[in-house]
Amino acid sequence: MSVLKDTATVNEEDANLLVLIIDTNPIVWRKSNFSLKEALRHILVFINAHLALKHDNDVAIIASHVGVSKFLYPIPMTHENSDKTIFPNMYQKFRVIDEKVIANMSALFEDVDTPNNYPDKASSMMAGALSMALCYINRITKADEIGHVKSRILIISVSPDSPYQYISIMNCIFSAQKLCIPIDVCKVYGSDTPVFLQQASHITGGKYLKLEMPQGLLQFLMIAFLPDRYNKKYLCLPGEERVDFGAACFCHKKIIDVGYVCSVCLSIFCRPLDECSTCRTRLTLTSVRQNGRVI
Amino acid sequence: MPTVIVAHFKTNIYEYLEALQKSTLDKLYEEPATCLAIFRLLPSLARQLVMSLLFSTQIMSKADLRQWIKNDKESLSKFEEALDKLQKLHIMIEQENKTIALNSSFKQKFQECLTGGGTHQSFGKLYNKPHRHSQSNSHKLPDIKTLDEHAKTKWEEILHFMVGTDRMNSPGASVLKVVTKANLMREKEGKGLEITNKGFQFLLQDVNTQVWAFLIQYLDLASEMLHMNVVEVLNFFFMLGSLELGQDYSVEGLTDTQRQLLDDLTNYGLIYRPKKSSKRYYPTRLATTLTSGNSAIVSNSSSNNPTDDDDSATEQGFIIVETNYKLYAYTSSQLQISVLNLFCNLQFQFSNMVTAELTRESVRKALKHGITASQIISYLTSHAHPQMKKRPALLPSTVVDQIQLWEMELNRLVITNSYLYKEFRTFADYEVVLKHANTLGVVVWSSDSKKMIGITEAGHERVKAFIKRKIVQRRSNGGDTTSSAGGTPAR
Amino acid sequence: MTKIINSNEELIDIDDEAQNANQQIGYAWEEEYKRSWDVLQEDEDGGLKHTVEHLQSRKRKRLERDTSIIKRGIIRHMFLIIDLSEAMLEKDLRPSRLDLTLSYAEQFILEFFDQNPISQLGVIVSKSGVAEKLMGLTGNPMDNINVLKKKNIDTDGEPSLQNALEMARSSLIHVPAHGSREILIIMGSLTSCDPGDINETIDNLVSENIRVSIVGLAAEVQICKLMCKKTKGTYGVVLNEAHFKDLLFEIIPPPPVSIVKSKSELVVMGFPRGVNESMPSLCACHSKPVSGGYICARCNSKICDLPTDCPICELTLVSSPHLARSYHHLFPVANFEEVPWSSAFTTHCYSCQMPFQTQPQVVKGRSNNVTSIDSSGRYNCPKCKKHFCIECDTFIHEVIHNCPGCLSTSENST
């Protein structure tokens, strides 16, 4: 096991690392009556609030865009930024992060080629973003020898699930569960329920919350998603309990209740097949067993 | 982990703030940097409560707030503690109609702090005259190493002076004033100053706590003798805590009081100024970590060790304690060695480490100086070598327990004023009284064979009344058994 | 994209080479007093930095994995047979063979169900010539662990290999054909007290397709070796405590299966919805009032826990996370390749943002120092060509099983 340190018990003195994954899918944000720009303003205040809580709190921000996922902060500097003017009206750490996030975000949006080349415009690269987040957390946790840094992930989600990412997202969820990293999910917009992300928060012990009023984003973030793992022990936080464990079939990526499962590779299909499309095994459909379990 | 804060010793800035007038606090909250710094002093749950309310426009009552808290004993007690601290600091105000609101000026300024609005300049004004970029300039920007060096020498000068390692000349007059005011040192008849018990305790604390303790004493001094405005001084301290290390800041925009402060703080090593009259100042690590609450950034330990060239190495501890009470300290600092000498027997000194041993005598010596066992333990904990931190229990439990036992040895006798009841006629009488006294919970001591009971002062009246009642009862029953109860005060 | 290992054998022999390599280390009691400080060498400044770095990089030696997509028997049925003979009281493994076995067995069961969530496991113990089934095949790890935790585990006499095997076999022959049938034996004794000819039992096991793997705690026993060989299982004898665990945990990943003869089936499974009711209602499995639970996707009866078979309509009920836990066995991440300095143009790790070292300028006359920097520290995913650091490389292959690069760029997401 890679992490032998005790990441499960939390103390008041722990530093908190918040890895924020922002779903920046422009197509979905455009449909919403709450613009990404507006949301970003709320999110930046939230980031500042997180940093204000403790001097050694840290943050990493990843954009899950259409066709690409990318770190917005921190990005190792290739050339030292010479513009070191200090703005006397703002705490230096807040300002540095805010500026970098805004700059990198606009750079992301200027590059329109990636999204255009990508076929699935409805969703974002959540699996990639989650994998990066876990790698980053792994690195920080390893570097911190005494188990002082406690990490969590918060996903600001708007896009619907992409069935293509099912396996990879599930892999991320189990890794997070193994490392005791809760994944919180805040669904800002969209009528659908993101089944995968809901499972993510359920399995890892995070919170899933869907906003009815996106304009109140900041207040929701402050109340439900700001508390660190220490404070969560004492707080009743809003959240939805009901979790849908629906699975997506591999053939049409439909969410199904009853499916046909290949006994060799566990691929799920919505109708009986002669040959498994994943592992090419010839399959026979078990007759529905009358005496299910033989004793 | 035991984080020991000596309560009676006003080391903690928090307690100082709590004792301030409500109106002073209100004035303090007008600076966003101060709001942020004070906010970070709060307990974790209190910080969360403030954040939850900060951008809320709803009117909340205490009961509404409680809705957020889980309904178990631990959570509720944490909640009460948080509310209590918030109210004491006047951040949260309970109004007559039972609603709870944030202090309006705190709310506004802290919002500004998070959103970056306003024109308060409370996070320091940069000295940005263009000439500093030109290479030809005579003042080169001091690098972080110079700043650390400055901070270290200045601060250690004070500590060395206290310990009495006589290689330093005595620090400035303002330092002496603070040291005596704080009762860290006292006038020895005839020749100079001598360290007090408080001073010993002071030495064992981490640098951050020391600096704060020092600043608070300075603050008292400043308001009493120099007639400085407490709010301005505090604001300046808190602003220092939010500055960037290695940057130069302009003295412009500072009040007269604050300019006056600069000189003194330069003496303590919190600030570096190239020249006395310079129009700019550089905060050192001592200053920038003031509000971050973590300990000992400028560690006085072995920074002259050639192998650890990065800053992080000096931040870490240097002491290894073994289960056999042997102690290895990787330091060459005379100061650290003198501090260790307070409670250890030093054995050998090498170029980069000393070996020492914790013995009963050495620890008792320290205890007699007024240093407590928990202070020794917390000193060892906070200066433990990183290798020690990898173990589940930082210090060997044998050593921790033994130090505590040595302390308890000194407190074997507890003196309680009490009354001794003796010469009961029969054992039954004795038993009845003892039983009653036990239910009252006032028995200090009792002996069945001697038929004697010791009763606390508080319980004396009630027990006496009980016995009298019994005697009256017996007599009225016609029995002639009279139990005589002698109430004799005893130790 | 699928590569199938064709084999005429029904099960692929997975006896591994690693064991031979381990043999060189020798047994714990043969070990000499180690002078670990002799390895250390000071550099010219008297520091140990280089030696330490070298040791660390060796420790992190990346495991090259077999990443071809092969079939694995993911629905497994396994009996764990534990020897409770007097030989288990030996203290050559600390604290004793028995204590260590029990604590490892517990870890094994947890990890087994973590990696094989829809599999079933049972426990059999053997002492004084008889075998006792402590727990039949069940999908619940806690049932098995609780059985082992009960303190009535005493040792006595000799074990009976044959009785235990027959008992396991009689349970395993009834399991559906799509699942694998396995037996794992932890054997401390060098002898066995059998009522008949064990060779017959072995032949029966072979014909029933039951794979037997044995972890021996004492020394190699011919009949055990033969049995494992015939049934295509693994046989290992422990060298020391850590090796014991390694041998045991090698059994956990699902074994490769060839499909030539074993029946592959399409199994109907239900993915029930979770419910949370304000008023408790009776569940179909225990007839107890419970407020939370799951609703069978076919007959709408209420079940307490997953995975299970619906007691009413006998549909296999699992939650999709149970299935998903096994997927990474099926779609492994390709091994990353080391990037030579010549193409090491990246500045930081793609996934964790750790800055990479830049190529050191080779100073003439000091070429003896180049050894420490002969690798660029970059590893390259063959699909997306992104560069990763060694930490991320191991983390990606051991824990996440996703390549962040492939998942974050549009070209590869088909």
C-alpha cells in the first residue's frame, strides 16, 4: 500500500489541502442563466475563505473542460513572473491565486480548438481531472512526512455524466476511498442527476448537493463545502442521502436496472449477446436458474 | 499532543484581546488585516461559524445556529465554546431579541478582506521607487538569508542576555524595560539583572509564543508609558503578520506611532531597515509568521550546519530522546545548549551535537525553578528531530511518564483544612456518621480501627448537625448512648 | 485491442518465477548478521546523500507489469483451509505460526473482497485428523472474519489434507460454471492424516477444475507440490513473515482463465436502488423491520445488503460499484517508458505538477559524477505521450489504474 500514514483521523491542527475541480464546459454554462464568470467570482471568494481559515491551508484548482483537463493553480513557473507589484488592499496569497486562476482560465477559453475537435461536447473531462487531482494529492501527502496535510476534493459540476468515462471515474473513486479522501460534489446547474459523481461522494464519504438557486452558490459553498474534515465531525450539513447505483451498459451507455453481465470481464449489456464485445468470449445465456443457489 | 500555554502568564495574544474593551475591539476590526489575523486565532468551529454567517443576510437566532451542529455532547460543547469565544471577542453579538449577528464592522471589513475591495491598504504599502531595479544602486535588496540572519541575531541577543551567556553585550534599553516589566528578569542586589522563574518558562516556549509574549508586554508598556494608541500598535502587529518575506515596504502611510514602533521592532529583530532613516523597511520571518500560529520558524538551532542548506532544515527540530533517558541534540547554538542545561545533565559536546541525560536531579532542578513537567515535555515535543516525528508516539512514553512522576514527587502532600471527628462510642455510631458523610461527599480520610473521620471544612456544619440530630433522637428514644463528637481542626 | 492467450490447458499455469529469485535470499534462520552500515559510502564532502538517493531509487524500482488484456476469472469461489495442527504452535514465525496465520488470514479476506467484490469465500479448518467447515461460501467478509476471531481456535493433533479437500470439493462442485473454483491452504504441518488415497482426491480436483494453491510454513512437501502442479495452482514455502504475506497476497488478483473449455455465461444481474424510508418495513431476507435498504430491480422486494441473490426472484443483485471494482484488472494501464535526456523537454510532471530536473550541463573533467543523474526522471505514457514523474508512475499503475494524460486530452478518448 502506498500510503501507510494515518490519513483517516483528523486533528484541529491539520493543514487542509482543497483540490477544487471546476467543470468549465462552456456549452453547458451558456445554457444556464448563471454565467461561469459570475460563478468564478463566487468560487474565488470561497477559495480565499478556505485560505483564510488557516495559514497553512492550501488549494489546487483544476479545470475540467471539454476535451481537456488542466491545472489552473498551481502551475510551476517556467519563467519567473517579474510583475511583483503588491496590491496593498488584499492579502498577498489571496491575490496571487486569484490572478493566476483568472489568467489561466482565460487562456483555457482562448484555445477553442480543443473543444471543437472533441466529439462529446455535452460533458467534460472529469475522469482526467479527478486522476490529476489524486496524483497531486498523492505527491503532497508523500512529501508531508508526518501526515499533517489532510486533503479533500470538491467538484463544481454542471455537465451530465459521460458514460464513456464510467470505468475511469469509478477507478478514481475507489482510489480516493482507499486513500481516505472525501469527494464533495456541488451540482450548480443541470436538470439531470450526475449518477457517477453522486456515487463518488457516497462511496468516499463526501457531500453531494444540488443547487436549486445557482445565485446562492457562495452561501452554499460557505456553509456546506467550506468545513474541513475536522469540523465536519461536529456539523450537520445539508446533503442528499438517496444514491442511485444505476449502472451504464457498455453497448449503448444507457443507465439500466437489470442487465446482462459477462462472467469473464463483468461488462454490462442491456440485451443478451452471443459474444462479449469487450473480451470476445463466446457467451451462453444462463437459463434463469430455478434453484438459484444450490446448497 | 500537549500544547502548553501558561495561563497566568499572558503569553497568549488571544487572552490579551479578550481583556480589551469592546469599543477598542470595534476599532480594531476596522482593519481587514487585523480581522483576518484575529479570525485565525479562533477555534476551528468558530471560524466555520463566522464563515457561514459572513455572506448571509438572514437573521439567525442561537437556536437556528444550533441546527447546524450535530446533536451529541462533544459537538454541542464545542459549539458553546465557539460561541463563547466569539462573543467575548465581540465578533458575534447576541441581541436582545435573541438573534445573533456578526459585528457589523467586522463583517464588512472581513468581507472586504476576502473579496479584495476597499482602499484600506492594511496589507502593507510597497516601497516601489523605480531605482531599486537598477543594479547600480548602492542598496541591494537584502535577500531572505540576510533577513533571517538579522532576525536571529537580534532575537537571540535578547535570549542570550536572559540566560546570561556573557558573550553578548546587553541589548537596548527598551528591551531591558520590557524584560523587567514582564518579570522575566529582576534586579539582583547590586549587580544587574537575574532571570526569574517566569524567565525560565519563557525560554522553553517556541519562538512564536516568545515573540508574542514579548510584544504584549511591550504593548502594555507602550500604552502606559509611551502613550501609544493600543489600536494602532495592534494593527501594525497584525499587518506585519500579513506581509511578504523579502519585500520592502514603504513607511509612507504609517502613523507617527507606528513609525516610532519601527525602531523598537528593529531592535527585536522583527524588522530590518538598511538605515535608521530609511524610507523603507523589510519584515523578517519573525514578523511574517506572527499570525500564522505555527512555531519556531526562525529556529535558533544549527543553521550553520553545512549540509542543510535550505530553510526547511532549520525549521525542523533537532532533539532525539531515547527510552533510556539519553538525549542527543543536533545543535551548536550556545543558546539551545543553555536551555537544555536547564533540565538535562550535559555530557559531551561535539562540533554539531551535544549528548545529555535526563536524570531525576536535573529535572528536579528545573522543577524547582518553576518549570513544569508539561513545559519540559512540550519543549521536547516541539523541538523533536524529524526522525522522531515518524514514530507513532513522538517521545518515548517511559520518559514522558517519568518526567511527570518526578513532578508528582514534589506534590505528594496536599493540604486540606478539615475537622477530625473521633471518640465515637461504638463502631455503629462511627459507621452511621461515616455513611452519611460519604453520601455528602465530604470525607477526607477515615479509619475504621481508630474510629476517626476527617471531614472537610465545607461539610463540617452539616455533619455536626447530623450528629446532633442523632443524639437528640437517641435521647428521645430513651437510650443513653451518647456519642461524643469532637470537632477538632486538623491538617 | 483484445489479446487472448490461447492455451489448450484449461487453466494457465501461473507458477511464478519470482519465487526462484527469492530463494537466493535464504531462510530467516540462515541469515547472517547484517552489517547494513557497510553499504554506506561517504562522498567527498563526507555526506551520505548520494548513497541514500541511490538506495531510494532502487527501492522504487518500477515493476513492469503484464498489461495485455487477458481474461480473468473475476467471479471466484474460494475455500480457505487453515491447518490447526500442533505444528502451528511453532514459534519460528513471530509471534507464532498460528497467530500470524490468523492475522494474515484476516487481512487476506478483507483484501480479497476488496479486489474481488462479487466473489465468495468460505473457511475450513483441519485438526486431529478431521476437517471442520467454519463458514460456507459467503459474499460477506465480516462473516468469515468473525468466525476466525472467535477464540475457540485451538490446535490439536495432525491435519487431514484429504478430509479438508473433500469437504471443500463437495461445496465447490455446486457453484455455477461461470465462476472459478479455488482452494487456498495454509499448511504448517509436514504430515497429513488421511483416510484414503489422496491421489484420488487430487484426480477428482483436477477433473472438477478446482485450482489448489498452498502456502507452506515449514518445508516443501512432495504431495503438496504435486497437487498444486496438477491443479495449476501455486505452491510456496515461506521464508519469513514478510514473504508469508507476499505469498498469500499473490493469490488475491483474479487468476487468468482461458475460455476454451470453461463455460462463459451471460449472467443476468440486477442493480437495485437504495431506499431510505421514514418508517421501517420488513426486509425479504431476514424478515426484520429496517428503514434503509435496497429494492430488487425485478420484483421490488426489499433487501438489506448487497451483493446478494434476491430471496424472492433469485436475481443476482449487485451494486454497480461492486462490479466496477474489478474493472481495473481488465483494462490495465500501459507501462510507461523511461524518457531519455534527448527528448526530456518537459518542465513538470503532467499530473502532479512537480517540476522536473533540467538536463545537467556536463562539466568537463567531472564526468565521474554523472551516475546519479543518468535518468531524466520522466516517464512517458506510450498512448498520450505525456511525461510523468516516478511517483505518479507508480501511483497510476498501483492505485488509480487510469492514465491522467489519456483521460485529459481529446485525441485518445474514443
